Amino acid sequence: MRINFIKSVESVRLYSEIDLINRYAGFDDTSPSAEFRYRELYFDWYLDNYDIRVGKQNIIWGRADGGFITDILTPVDLREFLTQDPEDLRTGVSAINVTRYSGSNSFQFIFNPTFQQDIFPEPGSRWFPIFFLIF
């Protein structure tokens, strides 16, 4: 279940995207586990030549179908790899994102104070990678 909340007042906007996820635990444990997470929670401030975004957000540069070639800033959740929509894989990153507009050009500055890594499947998961050695 996904809940979105947007509130705008003049040049400021608050955006929130919250997920309630029911995950399959694994082969041995058939009991589902519920997870509550903020995918995005940020505010935007729009000025004449600047857009400022502060909070947990998805930062996406470009687009490539079936891959994350340009998504080097936003970590992904690979625990249920192929069963999720590609948009749902992104977990969001806490950052300050400033975009400066100059004519038809824009310059983007991103400050991310903490490292957030991708989330990988745990051992025992149906998506945990199994490596075979061929001699």
C-alpha cells in the first residue's frame, strides 16, 4: 500500500510517499513480514533561478529501461528483485539538492552527508545470489 501526501503553499511544497509492504520471508518461513518505510519525505523551495529540495528523495539522472546505469546516487532494494516494479526498487537518499537555472541550462548540486548502500537479499532468500564454480 502506498500513501502520498502533497501540500503546497506559494513557493514551498511538502511531499511524502509512504509504503506499507508485506514481504514473503523465505522458503522455510511462510509467515509474511510487514514493513513500514518512508520512500520519500522532502520539501521543495522554488525561487526565481533556483529549486531547493531537502530531505529523503530519489535522485534520478537519465533513464535506461531495465537497468540502473545513471542512478548512481539513489540506493536500490533488491530483496525482491524481479517481482517489483523498477520504480519501487529505489529507496531514497537523504540529501540537499539544489538546481540553478541559467537560460536553457541547469546546474545541479547535491550534498549527501551519509552513505546509504543498496539493500541485498539475505541468505535463504529466493533472490539470494548463488555462485557456481566451473572447473
